[in-house]
Amino acid sequence: MPLSNLTSVPPDTFILTGIPGMEQLHVWISIPFCSMYLAALLGNGVLLFTIWTERSLHQPMYFFLSMLAIADLTLSTTAVPKMLALFWFRAGEISFSACLTQMFFLHFTCLAESVILLAMAFDRFVAICFPLRYGAVLTPSAVAKTGLAALLRSFCIIFPCIFLLRRLPFCGHNVIPHTYCEHVGVARLACADISANVWYGLVVPFSAAMLDLVLIAVSYGFILLALSRLPSRSARHKAFHTCGSHVCVLLLFYVPAAFTALTQRFGRSIPPGVHILLANLYVLFPPLLNPIVYGVRTQQIRDKVVKVFIRPKSRLLRQ
């Protein structure tokens, strides 16, 4: 049916139903979800506070890590509080505008994280392949411009999704079998052709993320080539160690993101409850594990966290 024959007035509210088939388990599921969210807030908060207060960490690598922590906090906070309200109080109603806002920030943050991860790969590339030019290339101005570029590119890619959704007629359909609003999930409620939404939502953000991933792979190709030329085995080991944390974070981000995006559009044989559960874990696991990965694998961060939080406490106890 053509759009001109349908009402384009959106519903006042949508109803989020939670995880399909697991409604009776919502309260139990909320316990680990809430614990992971609080741990993510604590971990990223400690990381940001440590980098902010320690001048020795005011370097491009740690500025990019701060951007990643902020993006992680934004990603989880956009989805988890409403999810917990749904689980605990059955507060599944969300206004149309709030739904679009939540959808925008979720997708916007994911794309911004992809750019930040690319910037972190470039940081490692310059540090290992051109160490003498590191300070000249990655200046504070360059770091700030990178953060601005991440915001602008993500905004330009995701903002059209709002107009693609607003043009659709919903004909009274307002029940979303999910714990948060996302682009294609909302578009599927429309009583009209949503091909433009599906293809834009898949091709454009996925292409942008794939471009970032290809550039990251190229960066690490040059890094591996440079490491193979190092005469010292200890130097190679140290360089590998500095890249190890970033590789772990890359896997935590891209593997679940690709799986979630592809199964949502092509994984018809996967039960909806499994897909929604994995989508929820996606907004929890990277924010939870990223500060742990960097805290455990990066000695400078470990030492500064001890200096900032543990040593002052020890002095107070001695007094």
C-alpha cells in the first residue's frame, strides 16, 4: 500500500516488552545485568578519573582511551536504565520522541566507538613505526580533531535514520519485542515498505564500520612488518604487549556488533529471545570489559590507579 494512502501520524508511545519468551525471568536476568552495569560505571569512572588527575597519562594514547570510556558509558547508560525499569517495574512505555532519541544515541555511539578504535590503531602505528615523529604527528590538536571527526561522521550517518522512521505510517502498531529502541526494530512496526530503512540501516553504518576495520587491519599490517624488523626480542615482545590490549578491545567491539547486526537482518532461524539477550549483552560487555582489559594489561594504568586510590588510603590508615 503506498504511503500516500496511509496516515503518517506516529504513535504517542511505544511498548517495550523485554526479552521474548523470557518474561518470567526478567527479574532474575536483571540481577547480573544491573551488576555488570554498575561495574562498568565504576571501571570506566575510575579510568577517567585516573587519566584526568595524573598528568603523566596526558598522552594521545590515554586521551583516546578516555574517549572510548566516555563512549562506553554513553552506550550502556542509553539502554540499561530503561531496560532495568522494564524488568523491575514493567515500565515498558516509551514516547515516540524518547524512542528515537534512544535509537539515535545507541547507533551514534557505536559508530563513534569504531572511529575511536581506528584512532587508537593509528596511535599504535605511529608509536611503533615512526616513534621519533610521534609527538609531532599526534599533537593535542590532532587528538581533539579526531574526537570531533568521530562525532561528526557518526551524526551524519545516523541522523537520516530519524527521518526514515518519521516518514513511516505505523497504523496503531506500537509493541516492540525488545528492551530498547533500535532502527530496524522500530521500522518493522510500520505498515508500509521499509526497504529503504533496512538497506540504509545495514549498508551505510556497516560500510563505515567495515572501512574502519580495513584501515585498522592495514595499520596492524604495517605494525607487524615493523616488528619483524626489530633486532631485539624483548623490544618485539614489549611492542606486541602494547598492542595486545587494543586487539582485545577490537574483538570485544566488532565481533558482537557484527553478529548482532547480521542475525537481526538475516538470522531468521535464531529464536528472538536469544537475539534480544545477545543484543542486551552487547551494550554491557564492552563497557564492562574494556577498562578491565586496559587496567590489567597496561602497567602504567595499574600503577596510577594504585597511586590515586590505594596509596592515599594507606597513608590515612597509618595516621
